[in-house]
Amino acid sequence: MAGKVIIQSTKKCHTVMSVSAKRTSLNEKSEKLQKLLKVVSRNGLRDVLYTLHRHPYRFTELVFETKINPRMLNKHLKALIDLNLVVKDTDEYILTENGKKLIKILEQIQYIFPKKEGRHTPPRREPLH
């Protein structure tokens, strides 16, 4: 009888640990998502992503292409590397597969919320007759 009680309490303990582990996993995902959104919302960071989407660039080339001062560009690149959106290969920065996926998501968001006139806006569809 005592053996059954121990087995049952062990199962309960295991179940509690599983629920706790799931909560931790959800909290970690939520924290990562919050960090991603915070980083992506930085001024100029999307310019870095879109520039790297064309092809790999060296740091000085990125400064020239994006017109972001070197200190801010360095901060952006470190954050992108930390989020596994960009990698540095010898002297070039390269967009990762996750970075490419993020570009696609950002393009979809831009289509839903187009920028003001004068900036890049997705093509409008012709009305149906």
C-alpha cells in the first residue's frame, strides 16, 4: 500500500514539474519575442536588415549604405547577432535563415500597414470591374 502512495505522489510531482517546465518554456519564448520586437522597433534597424537582405556587407559598406553612424550600427549588429538574425563571417555580415524569415514577416506587416506617401509602399491591386 505504501508503494502505491509513493508511485502516485511521484506521478503528481512529475506532473507538477511538467507544467512548471511548460510555463518556463512559454515565459522564455515570450521574453525572446519581446526582445525581438524591441530590437526590430529601433530606428534604422530595419534598414540594416533590408540592406543585408540584398547581399553580405562589410561594416564600412553598411555604414555607407544605411547612413547610420558607426556606433549605432555596431549596436544594431550586436543585437541582430544575439537574436541569431545575422552572423559575422570573417569580415562580412550575413543574414541568417531566421533573418530572411523576419524580412518576409516585416514585408507582410508593411503590406497591412503601408507607410506614408513618398516612402516605399506595396503595389496596390487594380479594382475588379
